[in-house]
Amino acid sequence: MNSSSPIATAVLIAALSAIGVLNAVAEPCTGPFASCAQSVSAVCSIDPDGVQRMTYWDVDANTMSFQRCVGGIYVSRGLPNPYVTGNTAGSPELPFPRTTLNYPANNP
């Protein structure tokens, strides 16, 4: 096996770049959904347009917990739960949080 395979090298560079980017842009989770992000151990970052993104892993029912938390915040403010209505556009008073959900490699 040739250890200098172009594909292996490209994968390694991409992985190291992704790790560097995640570490470079990590931010404290803030705003109305900060408690939801903390409850699923999300890592927050700021997208190029200045909007916060919450990234977390789909382990230990994190997805369900996050959705219940976010939906509860909407309902507590008298707004419809976006996970019930399917309207993830949010509202001017409470924009829907940007999220990235990662799946474990051993997930079927």
C-alpha cells in the first residue's frame, strides 16, 4: 500500500482543515436557545453572515431533546412550535435556530 496516496492525503488535509475551522470559530452559545444548545453539548459558531449555528451529535436522544427544548421556547412565548407546524422559518420575534446535526459513524 502506498502511504502517499493522493486520496488519503486529500482526506487527511480535509479532516485537519475541518478541525482547525471548528476550533477557530467556536463561540459561546448565546440567545434564547442557549440552554437547548447546552443540554445537547452543542458547539456554537458564527456563520459568515453573522448568524449563530449550533452543531451537535445525534447521540443519547439529543435530537429529540433539542427539538423539545426549542419547541418549548416558542410555545412559552405564545408562538407555534415549529416542529409541530413544520414552519421552520421562525418569526421576526424569534428566528429558528441554525443547526448542524452530526451522526455517529456507527449509526446504521
